[in-house]
Amino acid sequence: MAEVRPDEVSAILRKQLAGFDSEAEIYDVGTVLQVGDGIARVYGLSQVMASELVEFPNGVTGMVLNLEEDNVGCVLFGESTLIKEGDMVKRTKRVASIPISNKVLGRVINPLGEPLDGKGPIQAEKFFPIERKALGVIARQPVKESLQTGIAAIDAMIPIGRGQRELIIGDRQTGKTAVAIDTIINQKYTHSEEAKKYGIKPVFCIYVAIGQKNSTIAQVVAKLEEHGAMEYTTVVSAPASVPAPLQYIAPYSGATIGEFFRDNGQHALVIYDDLSKQAAAYRELSLLLRRPPGREAYPGDVFYLHSRLLERASKLSEEEGGGSLTALPIIETQQGDVSAYIPTNVISITDGQIYLEPNLFNAGVRPAINVGISVSRVGGNAQIKAMRKVAGSLKLDLAQFRELESFAKFGSDLDKATQRTLAKGARLVELLKQGVYAPVPVEKQVVAVFAGTNNYFESIPVKDVKKFEKEFLEYIEVKSPEIFESIRTTKALDDVTIAKIKSGAEEFLTKFKRSE
Amino acid sequence: MSVFRVANRYAAALMSLAVEKNNLEKFSEDVEFIHNTMSQSKELRLFLSNPIIKKPVKLTVFKEILKSRTNTDLAGFVEFIISKNREDLLPDIIKRFLELRDDKLGIVRGEVTCAVELTKEQQINLKKELENYTKKKVELTFRVDNKIIGGFLVKAGDTVIDASITNQLKLLRKKFSEQN
């Protein structure tokens, strides 16, 4: 250790003290009347604003939620056992807000913007309020760019656009989080030099974990790091172990981070995993604040809770910079009951939903997306032309397949046309199966779906469909990479390319070796 | 219903009565008298809030206390409150009445804490400064507490003007810990 001389110490101290002004501090205070269950009733604080942050002793902070005639109801972000009756509460004159800058990327933070990953403080000059009013009509424009999830079933049939709100809904253990993580991983491409060349703007991701196990969050972060996706991702963590108020504000913090990118003309994707837990946290603190309970004991403004959050997703007009904020909320249903209060609310707010079903999941159809009832109300605008062209017949084929599926058990008793439809459908379902954390680029999806809908799989046994697809795409990659190149650059599927894919497929069919 | 709402309602009624009779000074003097009597006597407070003691008994006692006072309106008000079974709220009503009066007259009440006793001159100067700052009439009570080491601390309503050495040290500590 270097030796420090006493006179140096005093010089350093003097320097530090030089900037310290000793003016009187003026602040507003209140007194704790009652405390418990994460709620404090405070007397005084007569000038306090709704959702202002207040300071309690022992470093506990709180947020003002109820303004009543003679007292103020605060929710606590820390241990309520550290606070006792008669303690002094100090105003901060700051509405709940978090510090944001580009430095939040790659970090794990709590809903108040404090780092949780031990990588040191986050440099940010500006605080942004976590609750902001959603933009009006003038500042927006229709969703028109695609946000590729890398999952063929979604990108082909339930396309998501930048600025859209698409709900991911399903029972527990149906792969909801996996869909979201895949989407984040697939955005890696948008940050590459190659994407820049094709005019694809980077998408920054925010993953908001609400009411989950700490171990699950750690797993997600590890997965993202493993795939190099943490560089452009922020994780807002409000695990089950933190007080309900923090779980309640977590999605709003995430939305504020997303808006930071959006308002700088960039693109952001925010995932709320999941909003059922957030609603439960909000119910908890509403009941503790003695707000009247309504259906399923949720307070009356639980619809507004989610609508004001999801309304913040938007595609800005060119005058506003053209940025976007896409939201992928996740809702967990109980026993597939989508008519419960929270699921119906969120379904009605979002621009479509992706249903994940345990039956499909258990039958090995993964991702377990029920394409029959999943929709995207933005539709073809959010797809590249090439995909729109091939996806139309895919949807139709699958719809016909579902209609006849129940007859499949009659097997050879059916007429030829029905048998063909069933065989094609089974192959298409197989084609849309995909592993986790293995997103597929859009040009490959287009070629694979094209081959599927144009009956090139007819002679291939169902169990070999995946093998055929993989080898076929590799074959194209080597033999005629200009096909992929053309789709990437023109984003369309011209006749020349179609002819090339057809000849490539016919050639490959003769070379393909079935598995034994 | 919340105590505050009830107390506020009665206090506002008493206030408007006082204004109507154009006798706010006398009223507040008498109310302060009841306030002082009650805050000095725990027995009286317990007596008032005890539901077993019958109304007539409570009334007689209050008549006895207010005998020296000539204000019949106030005596009538107290009688009314007892008849309405709200006598346990009397301290709250009185407190609220005094607050309303301060609001009306533009008086700010503050408590000054110092480490040492202030001289008369210092007290007057401090009061003048505060009146300049708040643009209202300021009434101060003084308290000595050597825990604040030096400087002073004024608490007026919900606002605290903290010029104490303890707070300066606290801020200094915060500043140092933030830099590292």
C-alpha cells in the first residue's frame, strides 16, 4: 500500500469540504400515525403530491398513494419493521422516478433504478417519472415495421410490429417466458453491422420480472448472457421476495426505460413477465390501503392499471423521431380460464394475443402456440412482403387441417383429398416446431414455409420433416445463397427467387436420405 | 366516520358562530381556557370520555368550569356537544378550532429549538426574519436542546427550517459517502 502522509490527508479533506455549502435546509415533514403490512399512515405532509417519494428513517423510502383529509397513506419500499409510530417522514419533492441513460443496458436493476448486479452505480444525469401519460394520436403513426421474434409460427401467422402490444397468454409451464426470451435473443441480429446495411434499426430490450423466483430471474439473465443478448437488454427485477409496492411499480419503470429509447428515435421492446402477479401485488396494497374491493377482490381501477401501462407502447410519427416501443405482456391463466378478470381485461387492451396450450405442449408441439385462436390485429403490415406472400396459404392449410383433424382417426377410410389435407397439415405442424433459444432468421423462415405450403414435404415422413428442413436450408445456403440474400435485401419474393427455390427443392428431394 | 371530519364540522360551526357574533377574540380566549384546563387535568379528560358517567353530571361539571366565563354561546355549544354524545371529541374540536382561527388570522405557529438559550433580541430578530420569509404573522415558542449541537431548527406546521449543526454533519456524511 502506498504511504499516505498526514498533511496529504488534510489537503484532500480540505478539497472535499471546499464544495460544501452550509445553508439551512428547508423541508416538509410528517409524523407516522400507524404502520404495518407495508403501509404507513402519516399525519402532516400537507403539501405532498400523489405518488411522490417520501423518506422514512433507517433509509426506508415510500410512495404516497392515498391523500386523505387528515392523513396520507404511503406504501413502503422497505421493511416496515424498521419504522415505528411517531417517526418523522420527509418529503423528497420528487414524484417516483428512475435515473436512465444508455448505461442501463446490460444491467439488472430494481424498479427504483438501483443496480442489483454488483457492477457498480449506473451513471445517469436525468430522472424520468415512472408514471407518464401515454402519447396522443398526433404523435403516433400506424405500426409498419416488423419485429422478428425468430419463431416461425409467430412471424408467419401472428406477426408482431414495432410499436404493437401483443399478449402472451397461457397456463403455467407452457413456455410463455421462452417465447419472450427467444424474441430478445433474436434482436441480436438487429444490432449487427449486417442489419445496418439492410436498414434494420436496432431494438433495445427490457425484461421486467415481476413476482418471480430470484433463481428464475438469475437463469434468464444467464441465458441472455450466454447468447450475447445482455449487451442490449436491461432486466428490471422485482422478485416475489420484495414488497408488493415494488412489484406494482416495476412495469412502469420498465415502460419508462423503453420510452427513453423510443423518444430518442430508437426502438425498444419491453416484456412484462407477468402482469397477473402485478395485478395481485396491486390488489394487496389496495386492500391494505382500504380501497373497496371489486370483482375477484381487485380494486375498481385494475383495468386502468393495465391500460395506462400498455397504452404507452407506441410507434412515433416521423416528426417525433419515428421511434417505437413494443410491449409483450405475459398473463398466466389458471387451468386455461381466459374468462377470468385480468386475462379478459388485458386481452381487450392489447392488439392481439398468442395462446399457449398445455395440451399442445405435452403433445410435443413446441412452442405450444394455438394458431387457431391466436391473432395479431396489426396483421400483414408488420410482415415483410415475402413472408406475407407465403404465410397466406400456410394459414389456410392449417385452418383446413384443424377442421378435418378430428377425422384423422378414420385413416384410410377417408377420401384422397382429405387424406392429402391431413398429411400436409401434419407436416406443417411439424415444420413449425422449434427448439428454445434457437430463433430462425426471417429469410430461412420464408424458404421453409414456402417449401411446406408447396407440397415439397409430401413424400417425407412426418418424423423427418425437421431433418429435411434443416438440411434443405443448409443446402440452399451452400448452393444458392443468393436466395437468402435477395429476400434480405428486397424483402420480397420475386419470380426469379421463387423459381430458384423450386428448382433447389426439387434437386434436394432427390438427394435427401431418410432416417432409418 | 373519521374523527377529523366530525371535529372539523363542529369546529367550523363554532367558528362561523364566533364570526357571526363578531366576537372571535373572546371566543378563542374562552376556547383556549377550556383547552388549557383540559390539557392540565387528566381527570377531566377521562371524566369526559367515560361513557358510564351520565350526561347531566357532565353538564353540571362544565357549567361549573365555565362559571367564571361570561360567554353563554360557548357554554351552549359545549352543552350541545354533550347532548349529541360527542363530548369525547371535544379536545379534537378545540384543536381544530384553534387551527381554523390561526388560518383565519394568518398566524403561523412555530417551535424553535436551539442549543443555547436565545437572548430577547435574538428572539425578536429571528421572529422578524421568519415573518419576512412566510409573509405571515409568526408566533414562536422556544426550546433548548443541546442534541442539535449548534445553530437552530424551526418547525412551523409541516415545514422545517433546519440550520442545526447535527443536520450539517449529516449532509456532510451523505456527501462524502456519495462521492465514493
